[in-house]
Amino acid sequence: MQSLDLAVIGNCTYAGLLDSRARLVWACMPRFDGNPVFCDLLRPVEPIGFYEIELEDFESSEQRYLPNTAIVETTLRARSGHALKIQDFAPRFKRHGRLARPLTLVRRLIPVSGSPHIRIRLRPAGNYGAVRPEVTRGSNHLRYVLPDHVLRLTTNASVSFVIEETPFLLNRPLDLILGPDDAIERDIAELSREFFERTEDYWREWVRYIALPFEWQNEVIRAAITLKLCEVEETGAVVAAITTSIPEADGTARNWDYRFCWLRDAYFVIRALNRLGITRTMEEYLNYILNVVAASLDGTLQPVFGIQMETEITEREIDTLQGYRDHRPVRAGNKAYIQTQNDVYGTVILACAQAFFDERIDLRGDESLFRVLERVGQAAARFYDKEDAGIWELRGTERVHTFSVLMCWAACDRLARIAHRLGLENRAWLWQARADNIRETIEREAWNEEKQSYVSAFGGSEIDAALLLMHEISYCDPLEPRFIGTVAAVERELRRGDHVFRYVETDDFGAPENAFNVCTFWYIDALAALGRRQEARRLFENMLASCNPMGLLSEDLDPKTGELWGNFPQTYSMVGLITSAMRLSRPWEDAF
């Protein structure tokens, strides 16, 4: 049965997913949000869309990341004792002062014991699993011609064995380089080895500069590398996940395409990476977001954009893919781009505020940039008390969502702080007055006296987990009675065992069935802020145990079975892991 026990590989040009046997089941090429050349994860009608090394008489597999890298090593073992290693990676390294990240997958096959008998099956697909490629061959390569892309496999294995899927004896190391339709003139084994060594060196050097917590270092490293692999480095966009249509729960139609850049999600990603000292990704995203803002003359913003800042990402259903465990519909595109989500104004200004206060980055905040951001602030002040779809992107209901209002408050509050730093005291006074006005509205309209809690929408009675972020955005001290009461309400209404739902009220798809992983991390952080550290640490360790064998998390989790659901790997979830680890870890000083 299909599962999310998957490993992610990539190089910030593309990303792919391997199952526990090193079968490539998902990869979109040449774009993160384009055709999944490998789409087996969503079960195409035809037996195509995968790339595997099949071991005869297979018995078991072991899989790991090489330490501090994005290189996956899978060992396949046969019942007869024969075994081989498969090393999979996307090349990423510095060359001639520039970063090389070709649209290439390298597979190295290494015999380990005995005489492994293997078969190479490479079956890319076009048009979301609808089209088989035209295949042509050369002396040491195969060309796979798809409607919008051409792949070339260059190898020192027998080309005939590959094209015919003929079983053969692996009695020496072999290399397979799958990439663009460019001729490779060098020795394949030599090039594969060079790519491997340089990529391994790159990632280990990258990790050396992470400001790690004392505890849970391996888990944080894996989360940080995973977040980096969700960046489209060419533009600075950060995708919410690399998959589409993995359902949020068994039997649900909550299947969405997350291969786009939500400004909210991306802010949380760069905020987490910034805490680890990974400032380059933050700066690349700031350039992306400033381009988005510059295109809006009145400051209004949609919540999600394409990876190249496309403003239209029309949602459609795909009938050539049967879906993860036969869950339909399979979707490409996301209708959320036409929604109103007013929290976006706060996330944009919170992200850009870094340019005014962080001396490490080259992008400098000045009065000119401040004036551009004021357009966004004007939109926040204009729309803060208007109905929207909210952080959870409700498709059938619009209300004045408290979290959206809170983020509009954050937009005005941060503009006041920026203006003060720039010495623009008149503007600081104006923006502080607007923030104070929004705060008064929140305290009056979002507080429920009967529940002794803030509620998810003005005048309502429901609770949602985004309220746990009130102290994170510095709206309140975590020890204020109203925040303590809100945490108690989340515990009472949204906690199921050791996990937290985002909300439990019925929406246009029914009642949510699974916990939302980042909400559990938000709850853990709130407990820590309230001084309940031992309880928070226990719940955090439980979340680490909920990761798949490669240390990764999807969006959702069944609190009864512990099974992962939802798009994968989910940046929100990996952010939550990093943030909670940083908050809960013992200080380095305690170790010595």
C-alpha cells in the first residue's frame, strides 16, 4: 500500500520523491509546478511515471541520507544475500564562483555483496500521466521526448538493457545521469563521481554555518535542508510542498495543489531559516516578495503566486491520474489565488521588516523601500475589519477572521517601528495610531467572555489554532490572562490526544478528520511560553517520533493511527519542528 515513507531529493531547480526502495515516484520537470514527469505517487492510468532499480528476489531495503546532505542512499537486499546500494542526488555545487544546479538526477549503482540481478525501469510521462514519451537511442544514451520537455539518460550501463528493461548482473558500479537533452562528452563514471563528491561537499559546508540548537541537531539539520529544497532559487519563491493532491485524510476530497508560493507560508519558512542563521534564502525570498509588491500600485495582494510570480494559477481536475490511494479528484492549480486573505499584508511586512533591522543581509531597508511598504500597510488599514477566507482558506464561508485582523495589526505595528528606526517620527505616530485602533477592535470583537478566550472570527464562538500565534507576533505577552485562556480553549476544543486540529467546526467539506501538524508545534511553543516546558518537551518528542523514517513530515496526521496524510514534505510542518526545537533545547552552556 502507498505511504508517505518517502525521501526528498533536489537542488532548488527541481525536487523529487523516492520511496523506500529508491523508486522515483514524483518529480516535476522542468518546473516545480509543471508536469510531473514522474507521477507514480498519484497512480497514472498507464503503467508509466516512475524510475526504479528492481532487484530480483528482493527481501528488504534500508534507506538513509548521507550525513548532513541531500544525498539519499538506499540498500536493496535479496533473500539469497545479494545486495546493492543506490545513491540518488541532484547535483548542487559551486563552480567558477557560481552555483551549479542542473536539472539532473544522478543514480549510482554499487554492488555490495554477492551477484545482484537487477532491472532498470525508466518510464517518464507527459501531460500528467497521459502521454508515453517517444524514445530514441544513441551509443550511450536514450532520449525521452515528451510534449513539453526532452530528457536524456546517459549511462555506462547497456542502453539495450535499459530500453528493453532486461534483467542483468550488476558486477561493477554503474552510473545513470538523467537530465536535459545535452550531450555528455566526459567519462560517465568520472563525471558521476565528481558530481557526487562536489554535491556532498556543498551540503556539508552549507550545514557547517547553521546556528543549531544543542539538542535535536540531526532533526533540525534535516528540516533545514528540506526547507531549502522547497525553494525555487532562480526566483526566490518557496513552495508550500512539492506535491499536489495528497488528501488530508482517508476518504476525503480535500485534495489541493501546494506547488506554489503562498506569501504566508514562505514568510514562516524564511523566519525559521533566519533563526538558524541561513540568511541567503531569506534575502532571495525578499527579492521575490518585493517584486510582487512593486507590481501592486494600490498595495492589494493575492495570497498565493506562481513560482515565477504568475498571478493566475487556475485550478483544474486531472482525470489521467487516479490519485494517492485512489483519492480523487487530482488537482493542478489552486483556486486560492482568487480568494481574499487579509493576513497576507502582515506577513509581507513582517518579512520585509528584516531588511531594516538585520545587518547581515545586503538588501538594505531605506526610506524608499519604506514608502513602498506603506502601500501594503494602507491596504491592511483599509481591509482589516473586512470578511475574508482566512488562514485556512475556507471556500464556502467568509468572515472577519481574528488571525487576519491580527496580521493587519502586525503590518501597522511594524511600519511604526520601521519609521521610528528611520527617524520618520510623524509616520511612526500615524502607523502606531492605526495599530492601536486595530488592537481596540480585536479586544472588543474577538474576545468571548463566556469561553474566556479569543475566537476565530469576530462575534463567533469557535476556536482555531492560529490564535496560538498571538504571542509569536508580539501582540501580547504569553502570560497575559487572555492568552492563557485562549491556550486553555485550544486544549479543550482542538486537542486530540497529543495532537492539535486547526479547527473542528464543519466547513464546506465536512468536519476535519486529522490533526494539522504545524498546529501541534504552535501548541508546543505556547506551552513552553507559559512555562510548561516538560509537557512541551514530551509532546515535541512525540512529534519527532511521528516523522517518517527519513525525518520528514507531511501536512496532516491521523491522531488515532499516527499515519501521515496531506501534501509532502510540508514546509509548515518542517518550520514547526525547527521553531519548537530552538525554543525547547537546553542551551549549549549547559553541556559543558
